Amino acid sequence: MMTNKAIYQHFSLDDAPFIDKGLEWIKRVEDTYTPVLTAFVNPHQEHILRVLAGTYGLGCVSSGEYIHTEFVRVLLYPDYFSPTLSDFEMALLEIRYPSRFEQLTHAKILGTIINQLGIDRKLFGDILVDEKRAQIFVNRDFIPLFQDGIQKIARLPVSLEECPFTDKIISEINYQEQEILISSFRLDALLSSALKLSRKQASRLIEKKSVQVNYHPIEKLDYLVAVGDLISVRKFGRLKIVKENGQTKRDKIKLTIQLLLSK
């Protein structure tokens, strides 16, 4: 397989390791003429895989086309293959707990899984919560690990039971669209304007490793963002740069952003 070096130029240096992995999967499909199923990937990684598959003439479909989730599993496949939902080898687990005492949060569930099970983030997908229920998408092969390894979350006794995908919690995400002005596309400048922080406060968030751009932790204050980037800030929420709307007479850059603040 000839590697198309131009692919790397379309993405950031932070994406290079994942592109390398994606090219390994592409080569495996070409060499074996059989599908390859990825672990759970984020939307940015899904986009990279679609670009790779299109470049090398392979099929690419994600579990998100069957069940809407943020984190998905992706199938890369040769032309003879016809994917179905079962090919993604996922399961939805209901986290049963006494909700009358306390409400489980996304952060508490994620913290328990990472710290108690010590497993990689790619082995499970979305964590869904509402006022009384909680669920998690997992790699089907690891159902016993989750069921046996998680007996308590935040002092609450829990049990995990597989449930049909039709019982999935429907989460409504309401982004606020806003117009902001920034002095430059530097990350600290964007955070300062979007979150109404001083430049020093914005810089401190980056230095404390509380900021991710397209799911990559960023530590450089002068990191340059671009239209389409998704920025996550711990304890604040998320924002996405939707479009650039020119400049003001004082050379400020006008942006449209979508903002989802943590409650």
C-alpha cells in the first residue's frame, strides 16, 4: 500500500499517531480482504477514518449511523461486505442504582471506570445520564468485566444489566449560538472571549491541562484554533467554532460559536 503523505497535511501533528493506526487498519483490510472493526473513537477520529477510507477506496461505516452517539465504533471494509448493527459488537448497559438517594453524574461514572477498572477509554463509548437513570455503551467482549468490576459508584451500590438499544436514554443537547470578537486565533484569546475570562485566567486553564481541542489535551497558550474546532474546558463545558464573519474596523475577528456550558 502506497502511503499518501498529503493526508497528514490536512490534520494536526497531534493526529499523526492515529493516522498511522488508521493506515495499519487500511492495510489489513487490503491484505486480508476482510473488515476491520475499530475500538470506540471520537468524532474527530471518525472523520480521519472516513478520509482514509475514501482515499484508499474502502467502505467506512460507523455505529453512529445506526444508533446516535458521540463515541462510535467504525467498520472499514472491502466492497463485497454489507455491514449490519451486530457487526459493531456493542452493548448498552443500564446502571441500576437507588436514585432516590443521589443522582449519578457522567463525571462520577467515568472516574469509577477509569480508576477502578483501569481500562482504556477506547473500550467503552458514551455515558448517558438523566434524573433517574444511567447507561454506558461498551465493547460486547467486556460486558463481564464491567458487571463484575463495578459494584459501587460514589458510595452507591450499582448493578449493570444489558438492555436493548431501543431503551437508550435520549439526551437533548442545547447549544447556545453566540457572536464573539477575538484579537487572534490563539487558544487563550478565544477562551478569554467565549468564557468571559481574563487572559490570565484563560491561560491558567490551559497550563493546568484543563483544555482539549478536538479531544487532544493542549498545553500551549499560543495554540492556534480554526473554524470547525471543538474545544472542551474542564468544569466549564464545550464550544465549537462555527464560522468566521470577517473583521471589525479595529481588526477584531468576528466569530460565530456554539456554546454548551456545564450545569
